[in-house]
Amino acid sequence: MLLSLSNVPRDYAWGSQTLLAELEGRAASDAPEAEVWFGDHPGDPADVEGGSTLDAVTGGSLPYLLKLLAAASPLSIQVHPTIEQARAGWEREAALASDDPTRNYRDDNHKPELIVALSERFESLSGLRPVDDTLRLLDALGAGAGVGALAARLRGEGDVLRDTIGWLLSGQAQAAVDDVIDAVRSVTASDAGGWSVALRAVADISRTYPGDPGVVVALLMNHVVLQRGEAVFLRAGLLHAYIAGLGVEIMAASDNVLRGGLTPKRIDVPELLGILDTTTGEVPVLRPDAVGAVTEYPVPVADFALRRIALDGADVDVEVDGPTMVLATAGRVQVRGADGETRDVPIGTAAFATADEGRLTVVGAGEAFVASPGSRTD
């Protein structure tokens, strides 16, 4: 069975008034458009043509949530739990109301995620930079008191990144935070060598979130710029924040988020530090293969798989192993089911195929993304 899916963009403050509109070829919105959800998550199930919603079709059983994401300003710095941490947190908070402001866990699932750039440039903060590299970056900021205090923390013993992030978010480090932010803004007026791009990004963030300790947390993170079609996978425990750009995002069907700055929302510092993975290093960028119509984005989880299809008029057959979505992001896209039924998929909408389809054929000239459950290796 084939179904046509759409949804109304969510109007989070960081959303763009133009990115989704430009993708779909319509006028700019009067309000921010941040995310369009294609899934059966109870927070915002997709609309099914004819008047139903996808959760009524699937019973809320989809293991993944597919989104269009359009960021005009930075999202909060955040981290997601492992499935074991999510289950334990969900159990601990069982007595809390669903709208209790102290609740951290909205469900008992993990939330690994993959983001693929649709815009020509998609900026993010992904993972923690090696401490020695961050100390070299701090050298470019001069010898202010706050910079010195931050460097001293990073030169300490033990799990210095966990300790430093806890200090920055504790409310006891505001003088140092302000001093470091001032230093970042000052140095971006001149050449900071190899750190110039990253420092300019942090300076821009500071203008959106003046005085926010998360600005200094951002200094500890890798500044990653994706080109169109490139992607990063964000595992559980990995600190990250999207800064600006349009992308296709897929994740396990969860809404569990622990925040670490760049937000007016509550930050539970002990819980954040408890699930934070302070392993350092660059997050690998997944780049599309130049050969063939289909790009695979391999991920080490069974919740989801995502493929990008570049359509040039030729049929592209897609094996269906579980409930599958085809999201159109450029040009003219059609999906044909195993019985020959064909549906047009306008840009910014998706076709949903139940698992009994077995095979889909995607046709047209443009671009589409195919989302499905991943392959289990156990």
C-alpha cells in the first residue's frame, strides 16, 4: 500500500523563514519554519492524504523519524542517551507528569541521528575537539583572565572535558564566560590563522546567545561544515548542535534530549554530564559516491537506513524491507508500487510504503531520499 504524507512545519524560534519555502518553490513564510516531521511519533505524526495521520496506520510502530530541518540560527547544544540510559531515565521519572518541567526523558528509546546537507553549506558543531588542539585555539585568544582560567581547567587531571563543561554550566563561571566571549569577538576582527573560521562561527553564535555559557562550550567542539549531499552520524553521548542550513535528518523514533547550552530551556547539568561521551576527535563526514544513482549512508544502528537517489529519468528500483518513505527534495519525483500503483511526490512531501510492497520504483528527474528500518547485525 502506498500513502501520501505531508506535515505542517514546526515553528521553533531557530527556524528559517526562507529555506523550506525556497526548497518547495513558494513565498517566504511570515514565521520561522524549523522542522517537518515524517513519522508516527505522537509528538507530531505525519498527515496522510485523505484525513488520517500516520500513527493511525502504523500503530506507532515505526522505528525511525524522518525530518526536513531548516536552521537560520543555532539549535541548543545537546546530547542523546544510549538505549540503556533512556530506559533507566524513563523508569526513574515514571511518576512525573508528561509536561513536568523537570522531566528529561520523553520516552524509553535512544536517539542516534544522521543529518544530510541539502543546502550548499550546512554548519554544525559535532563532537569534542582534542584538548591539545583546543589549548592551541585558546592561545590565539590572548591572555585574558577568563581564557587563562579555561586553559587551566583543560590542563588539569582526570576527565577534564567533563569537569570543564560542568564548571561552565554551573552558574559559577559567568565572569570567565564573559571574558572568553569578549576575547573571541576581539580576535575575529583580525586573522586568527587556522582557527579563524571556527572562531568566527563561535562569535556569530555569541551574538544570538550573548552571555550564554554554551558559547564557551562551543569552543570545545569541532566546527564542521557539510557540502550538499554530505552527512554526519551522531551517536549516543556525542555533544552536537546544528548552526545553520537545510538538511534531511533521520533518527531513532525518540524525543530524548539533554541540553548543554545555547537555550533558554532548563539544563540538567548532572544528567547531561552523566550521559556525555567525552571521547574526542573529528566526527567522520560521509560523502556521496560519485558513481551511480544511489548513495548509501552507512550507520551502526538498526533503527534506520537512509539512501539518496539522484534521478535522471531512469527507473531506480528500491527493495523494501519494512515500512519505507520516499521524500522528494528536488525536481519531479514519482513512486511506483509493486502492483503498478503510482504516486506523485511533490517536493517537501513523502510517499509511505507499507512493508508488504516488497519493491518500489522511483522515477523522475531530481532527488529523493529513501528512509527505512536498518539491517540488524545481531
